[in-house]
Amino acid sequence: MDSRPQELTGTLVQNYEQSQSTPLDHALSFLIGCAAGFLILFIFYRLTLLSIIGGAVIGVVNIFASDRKAIVSRRLRLRIQFFNLLEAMSVAMRAGGTMLKALAGARTDLLLIYPETSDIITELDTIIGKFNNAVPLSEAFTDFAKRSGLEDVASFATIYATIEGKSGRADEIIKETQQIIADKMEIEMEIDTLMTAAKAEVNMMLLMPIIILGIIGYAGAGFMDTIYTTGVGRVVSTGGLIVFMISFVMARKFSSVRL
């Protein structure tokens, strides 16, 4: 499947599986990962060449991790933008407008808070463009839901496909959908607030072993020399590094709550 955006009626069909990170972002991610990897490996092994190679590997891995994080952040932003879209559409439809007029009116309203290049404006242009080419709005919303990977958009697309041309309660349904999304977002924000302190504690617990090893290694008057000069010491260092890596992965996983 081609990951590049495709041209459609003057708009770009967005691919939300593709990161928008620039080469500068990639370079910065590599340098951060490389520096962190070098520091950790050097503290555990005191081998410069190994630390450089390992740091480079971790830097490359960090590029992919940063890309994935950027994709998740983009989808979170799109979700908020979609919520604002439903709010603007609801207001327009309560005033007696059709669905297409509601979309056009919502676009005008959203341009007051989002730039023309934002994802939601691009999606609105795509949806309106498809409708002008005789594609039902339900199909356009369904395509948007598939590409975005957002559960809220998928739910709305399913509901709208059911009522399209059959119900005069479209404005009420849009408002109810918006309220459901608002309730979910409020719950998620409360959970994230409660998790903030726990995440800070996890980060501190992950850093403390590295800090302690670094201090003892440099200020311990040879206390750690056996670790760096004997085979048994290398095995112990490797075991400690493995435990640290497992702890890091598990801590990140358990402190990231997704609803």
C-alpha cells in the first residue's frame, strides 16, 4: 500500500499511519537516543567503542519510536479537532441547514481556530469534494474513519450511514455523539491527571540506578573496578543491564493507560 498522500479533487487524502516528522526531527531523535544509549552503556561497561556502537543502534531505534509517538500525537489532535467539528456541525444543523451546508459552515468556523493546512480542514475538503463527485457522505465519513483509526470517527460514520436519508434527527444524533466523545475525553483527562504523579515516580525510579552506578563508578575509589575488568563482572553488568531494560519497558507500558 502506497503511504504517500493521494490527490483527490484538489485536496490531499491523509495517511495517518505515516509520520510527518522532518529529517531534522529524525536527526534530533537519533542524537538524543545515541547520547542516552552511550551514557547507559558506558556506565555499565566502560567500553568506549561498545558504547558508541550501542548508542548508534539505540539512536536509530529512537527514530522509529519518535515517529510512532508523533503518529499517536497527531491522532489525538485529530480527535480533538473532530470533536470541534461535530460541535460546529450541530450548531449549523440546529439552525435548519442541510448536512452539506453544516459541513461548509463548520469549515468556516474551524478556520477561526485551525490553519488551512490542519488535518480536519483537509478532511473536510476531501469529504465535500467527494460529495461533489457523487460520493455519498456516509462513504466519505467511513473512509475518513478507516484512515484515521479513531474509534469516535468510526462510531459516527456507522451511525450516519444508518440514518442517511432516513431520519430528520441528524442534528440530535450529532449532538449526542459529540456529548459521548466529550464524556470520554473528560474521563481520560482525569485518569491522565491521576497518572502524572505515578509517571514522575516511575521516571525517577528508572534514573536512580543509573545515577547511583555512575556516582559509585567515578567516586568509589576503585570499588567498581572488578565489574569492569573481570569476566564475572561483565556477566553481572550484562544481567543488570537486562533487568534495567525489562524494567524500562514494563514501566512505560504500565504507566501508559489507553481507554
